[in-house]
Amino acid sequence: MAQQTIYDFNATSIDGQPFSLAAEHGKVLLVVNTASECGFTPQFKGLEQLWHDYRTRGLVVIGFPSNEFGGQDPGTNDEISSFCEINYGVTFPMMAKVEVNGEKADPLWQWLKKEKPGLLGTQAIKWNFTKFLIGRDGRVLRRYAPNDTPESLRADIEAALGG
């Protein structure tokens, strides 16, 4: 059996539509768990800038809101979508709210954590704005901590994009 890649998973967009990750085959993906009321929330601006700067070269930024950390994303999907658009001009794909830890964790997030455990081998997501960089082959290249700014990922994104 072939090893799983990100293309084996599906999600639901923030507006309730099916989102097949297989449709992004061959692109570099930056998958992020987001929150609207977090100290790291201003990273939406940097994530949007990465999307703006690199999407024509094949980068797709995908946000997954989660309310698991300090209840910092309590809104509905519609409220989260409006907040991101109004406050940060977000145009990159946002998914419906998910759980990233525990027995109800979204299957994609279960896989991401297994592929690239965090510090000391922990699989749990510790906080909002944990980021995973996925190569064009659908495999996880790197995991980044919440305090790693989007700007600090540019060299890795450039390398993943091929130059």
C-alpha cells in the first residue's frame, strides 16, 4: 500500500463546500491552524502576503480555524470568514472550523501530527498558528511553531517551490 500524502484527505471550506486536497496536487501547501482572538492572529496578514507573493508559483496557504486553545475562535464559520476578510484581507482558502487534537481531531490533522511530531516527539498541537509546509509530492517537509512568523518561512517556501 502506498504511503499516505496530503492528497488523500478532504476538508470542508469555510462556506460549507467540499474541498479536495487532491485538487492541489503538485503545489506546495502551507497548512495552518488559525484563531481570530489570539496573540498570533496578526499572522493572518503575513500568511496573506505569502499567498499573494507565491501563489502564481504554486503555493497554497490553507487556514483551519480551531477553538481548542483558550477558546480563541468561538465564532461561527461565517463570523470567522468575515473577520479574516475585513481585518486582514484574507483571500487564501479557509476551511470550516476543526479540532486538531484529541479523539475528535480531524483526520488530516491526525496525519500531519504523525508525519511531523513537535518538540521532543510530541504529536499534540500546542497552540494556534502551528504551521506545516507540504512539498509538491504531498509529503510534510517541516512543522513550525506558532511563534515562527510567516515571513520567517520564506526561504523554506522558496526551496520547496524550486528556487
